[in-house]
Amino acid sequence: MNNWLFTFFNYFMIFYSAGLILSYFLMTVTSFFQIYKRKKYYSAEYIKRILLNSPTTPGISIVAPAYNEETTVVDNVRSLLDMDYPTFEIIIINDGSKDKTLEQLIENFDLVEVPYNYIEHIKTKPFKRLFKSTNELYKRLVVVDKENGGTKADASNAGVNVAQYPYFVCTDVDCLLNPQGLYYLIWDVLSSKERVIAVSATMRMANSCTLKNGKLSYSRPPGAFLPMFQELEYMRSFLIGKTWWAAIGGMPNVSGGFGLFDTDIAIRVGGYHGQSMAEDMDMIARMTAYMYHTNTPYKVTQVPQTVCWTEGPSTLTIFNRQRTRWGRGLFQVFHLYWDIVFNRRYGVYGMVTLPYLFIFEFLGPIVEAVGFIVLLCLIINNAINWTTFWLLLTTVYMFMMVVNTMCINYDNYVERVYSKRRWYLFLFIPAALEAFIYHPLTVIFALKGYWSYISTGEFKWGEMKRKGFKKEAEATIQQTEQGMTPEAANDDATSTAGEAEK
Amino acid sequence: MDNYYGFYELGYIEYYWYFLYSLYYDFLEYPLMVRVCSVILTLLFLIIPTSCIVLVVRNHLIQRHLRKLEKARKMYLETFRKILTDENDLSAERVREMISEKRGKRAEAKFTNDELNLLTQILKEKVQEYNRKKINRNNYQQILTVLNVAGWLEDTIEKKGVKRCIEAFNLAQVLDCPLRGSVSARFAYHKDLHLRKVARITYMLTNKEDPYRYVEGNHDYVYMDSDGPILHDILMYRHDNGLMMPNFMDWIKLDQPTNKLRLFSITEILYFKKEEEYDELYAYMHETKDPIVKGNAIRVLGQIGYRKVENDLYDIFNSAQGFLRVSIIAALRDLGVRGAEVVDFFKKAYAKARRENEAMTVLDALYNCGAEGRLAFSELESTAPESEKKRFAHIMNPITNDRAYER
């Protein structure tokens, strides 16, 4: 029996690893052709020029929930208001903040409470009031005050209820958006033959970037330990993973940090799941199911350009909290939508996307943990062929290095985001160390998330504390005081991300 | 010793063959997994440094281009600004002189491809900065003539691959550079769909004889949402330069699988205030059975103040639903109709309204319908149940009432 079990385990691990490597290989190759094809046709400035003057350019509502964000909310709203797009509105949802988030907004943007005919297309916690600005400069700003719903999903739904345009972008209030990012997103919507129900765009870590007047003035990869790895992880996820899923028509999720959605379809499917821990994946699952049920050809696309910058968790505690929540969320999604997995009715999404996610994303941490335990047992029993072991380990490690290297190259090919060339080479450090330091952490926290879902089923987001971005002048002064020359300070000035949960 | 002589007699090439064979047979003795891994590993070891080199070289080339561009900017930006903002029309010779002053070459010396690449980029920046209308068009055309941008782009289009072709066509559009019709027409049926499209668009931009033949005369033309902004951009350019505009009613009547081109054309009639097409639009509004197209036509007729439509609106309203009803109410408001009859109509419409957006539009129309309308509005407000009071407050507040409910 033991022998049979061991043989099965051996073959399972070989096929599992081979499948995973093959899928990564396919993704890496396909995504390059996708990125190349996109870049071939329309330049960003051409898109901007034609959309800027057209009366048929669709409007976009930017929905950003805020909960206890008094330190950052004003700067971030200013940054959002600076978006370069002809028709848009910014909807900030004060989700029952206990601090002075609302007061800060009222004071800084000349807001007044206005009588608003709030129509609850999607059920949310009670809406209290709506604020608009008397100042012409801030006429695009709408602030919704509501009772705390405990999740970002509930707050976002309130924003969708107020949204007046056919598309809405869901983001976090602490995110910095590329001022011209909306053009990329809407161009994807307009240039598709099928109905585009959602658009995902590349996100990055803003942890070590410098801000000036609410805009990025100096960008570089995070210098801090955890965000540095996350930067690479995000790049891989967006430029390789999501680009591939978009190409085969089976996008699993559009990031909760930034994504554009069709307002009408989002309302029809009931918006975000109020109790969801993975509201982004949940939303796409329902939207996709709706499109299949109504037999409507649809598309979810991925924009390779960086459109959004966010603060990544910089301490292990917050990182743990974030990844545990993601683990819980993934478990919850499979719990809720298990009937879609391997269901032919849902096309690529049911037959490829969800099965792949289940086998390689959901089961991945479990398989890795079991594999590690077995390896320890074999080492103790001196039953390891060390030559083969090192060869296999090096092959897998080098393969991931290649994927990471290609990813860095793709990013550089799409557009040079970092202020200096050397920062691309800097990314090779996390690429080389990720497998030994960062990856084990993600596995542990994912398992913790699964266990938490099974044992408690608790759906709370937890409180977040932010320090906020440092502005250019502030960062320079502080570093000069620390004995650095102003030039060096400018070069390395960081807008240290506070303790921020994504 | 024999062996030694045996090897000694082998030439270098034979020896290497022997060495490779021995490696190969040694290799075959290993398990399959090890062999596969070894091959993959070797490849991976090659890919990583190659990838790093690509990254470094690419960045270096970009940096070099940026440096050149910056240098060119310093040299020509001010000259271009002077020429483009000069209120007097300058001659080609004068423009040539001004440019060659900075260039440090004879005025007749031809521009190299590299120079033109940089100069057109700077010119593009300037054109976008001044937003077309603020520049002296004559002087701008003189710059294009002096640099021979059209000839350079035509050369690129004819000799280079698909990607460069598309870039050149796009550049021609951004620079409003008139290319020969025959150049664009050559690619109007190219197998690459994007190239085909961009060639047709460029043809439309500057052609003077039959510019819209790829929309009107082509059975394979299918309107996509992205065509709207592109066509609008071309039409704006043609309108500003006094070139022939299309008859939008012809576009509306084209056989298209969706209504998108019709809706676009209706919007354009309003945008360009094509008065000669108002009557036709009015007639088409009666003909069409599609509620969305009808609704949009009604809205446009309302916005342009086409009074003849007023009586028809009351008739259509009785059999209309949803979006069409909202459009009719909005059109009556925009027409500025006043009097007891219309106030009474609005009151009945409010009583019948089944949707929130319809009720809000009616209230808005009533509120803006003169003194009688305001009175009726107040009466309705006083009798409205508590749950509906917020509608009235919303309408009355100028900050809140952005008429989003009409969309």
C-alpha cells in the first residue's frame, strides 16, 4: 500500500509540475504576441487625440471607497481630479469612517450636502447623504456618505448606484492613477467587436515613488523588502497571466484595485457580493455567467500599460493579513461557484479558467506544503537521489527566473515606466530571490487563509492604518536632514508607503 | 600505447566527433527525467543572459533616441513656435531659411530619415499643444512642404512593412499631412485589417473628389464604436478647412448590421449643425421603427429647436415606451414649448411614469416650463407622497440636477 501511494505521489508531482511549467511557458509566449500586436497598431497619443474631441467618447465614473483615510484622502482625491479625460466623475464613498475622512473632504473641496434622489439599483447598507462641490474646479467630485458595510464590495456598490456614466472604474482611494490611463481602457472597449464587460490594467507598487502635486514625479521599484517582490509578482500576474487569459477569452478576475466595468451589466448581476472576500473574482464570475446565460458574446480585456499605482503592504503583519484574506477569498469563490467548474455551459471560463485556477492556484499551496513535508521525510530517511534533486530544483528555479526575466523585458517593451534605466536591472534581485524568500510566505499565508475560511468563515476586512505618500519636498527635506545631499535625496526620495493593506 | 597511436592518428575534427559521441552515449545512460531537465536547463542558461542583453541594448537605444530628440528640441522648438504662431503668412523660402539657420547646413540640403523622424515628432508635439486652430495653417503647410513630410511618409508607406506603414498613416493623420490619394487607395484593400482601415481613414482626411467612398460605397464597411471618434476627428479637420462634408442622412440610410453608424450620424448632424439635413432627419424620424434611433433623432430635433416636430411628439408619446418617452419629454423641454396644453401633458406624463428616470425627466421639463410649469411643479410637490419628495428636491437643486437620469 505504502509503495503504491508513494509511486502515485511521484507521478502526481511530476505531472503536476510539468503541467504548471507548460502552462507558464504557453502564457509567456502567447502574452508576448498579444503585447506585440497591441503595440503595433495605435499609439497612445493618437488614441488620446481622437477621443479627446469626440462627442461619442463614453463617460466614466471613477468609484473609490474610503474608510478611515483622513491622512491620504485629500491628496488622493486631488490626484484623481487631475485625470486627463473629457467626461468623467469621481465618486468617493465614505464607508462610515470613524476618523475625519468626511470632514477633510468637506473642508478641502467646498462640499455641500445636496438633495439627491438615490436609487438603490444594488442593495447596500443604508445611504445617508450625498455631497457635491460648490466650487467649479471640483464639479466632477461626488461624495457619498453611507453606513459602514464591513467590506469594500458594499461601499463600491453604493458608488455604482450613484454612477451616471455607462462605464465605471473601481479603485481604491489610496491608488494613484495614470492621468491618461482612462484612454487606454476605453479604447479597448470601443475597438472590440464583442461587448466588453470589463477591462483590467496593469498595477504597480508606489512604495518608493515620489509624488509632486498629487502626481508621480519619480518612479522606481520599491526598495522595501516585501513590496519589491510584490512589484515583480504584479508584473507577472498582469503582463503574463492576465494577458493570456484575456487572449483566450477566460479572464478570471479584474483586480479590485483597479478595473473598468460596464455599469449596466454590473447592476444587472447585482454588483459586488456584499460579503465577498474576493469581490473582484466574484464580480467577474457573475458577469461571465450572466453573459453566457443571455448568449451574448462578450470580452474581458487586459491593458498592458501601467495605469494604477498602489501602496503594497510593507510589514509582514499586514502582508499576512492581505494574503490570508486572498486565500479565504479564493476558497469562498470556489465554494460559491463550484457549479461553474468543468461546466460546458460556461465555455472557456467554466472549462479552462476555473479548473486551472482550482488545480494550480487553489491546490498549489496544498501540493507545495505536502511536497515539502515528504521531502523532509525523505531527507531524514536518506532516500534522496541528490543529483536528480539538485538538477530538478535548478531547472524549476531557472525556469521561473526566465519567466521573471521575460516579464521584466515585456514591461520595458510596453513602455518605460521607471525614471531610470537601472531600475529594470534592479528587478533581477527579487527575481532571483523570490523562490526562496517570498514564495514560501505566500504559500503559508494562503494555507492560513484556507484554514481560516474552514474554521471560522469570518468575513471581516480588518482595520487599515495609512501613513500616506510623502511628497517630493517632504522626502527631500527629511533625507537631507539625515545627512544626504539634496541630489542623492532627490534620487532616492521615497514616498514610503505607510502601513497599508491593499 | 595502441590507443595513444589510435588517437594520435585521428585529426582534430574526428577527435571532436568522437568526444561528442562519447558525451551523447554517456548522456543516454541517464534517466529520461535527468536528460529532459539537462536540455531545458541548458536552454534556460542561454535565455537569461540573452534576455538581459536585450533589455540593456533596448534601453540604451531608447536613451540614445531621447537624447537626440532633446537636442533636436533645443534646436528647432523655438523656430517652429515662431513660424506656427506668426500671424503673417510666410513664404516657403523664408521658412526654409529659418529652419536651415538652426540646422547649420545649406538650405537646399535634403533632410535625412533620422532628422525627419525627430522633426516630425517635435512638430507633432507643437500641433497637439496648439490644438490645430491656434496655429497659422499656411505657415504650418509651408513647414510640411519644406520638410517634404508627405514625400517621406509616402516613401515609408510604399517601402516598409505593415507596422511602419500604419505608423506612417497615423503620423499623416496627426500632422494633417495630405498624402496622394493613390497611396492610401493602394492599401484600402490590404489583407491586414488595421492597415486597411487606417489607409481608408487617411484617404478620407484629405481627399477632395470622393472622400467618403469607403464608407458610402463599400459593402464590407462595418461601423465599430472606435470608428466614431476617428471619423469625427476627420470630419472636424475637413470642416475647419472648408473641405466637402458628407451627407449624414446618406450614412443613416446605409445598410448596416447595427444602428451604431445611424446614431453616430445623428449626433454629427447636431454637432456640425447641418441645417440642410434637418427636414430629412425629421422625415426619417417618422420612418424608422427602432426606438433607440427614433429617440435619438427626436432628441436632436429638440436640441436644434425644430418646432415642426412638436405636434408629432404628443402623438408618438402615447404609443412609446421607456427611452423613447424620456426622449420626447426632453425634446419638448429643449424646444421651449410653453402654455397650459404642454403643462397638462407633462402632468399626465408624470402620473403615467413607471420608471424613475422618466418621472425625473418629466419633473425637470415641468420645472423649466415657465411660470405655469413651476406652479404645476409646486402643486405636484405638495401632493406627492413622502417617498417621492426627494425627486422634487433633486430637480430644484442646480448642483445636483445634472440630468444624468436622461441618459
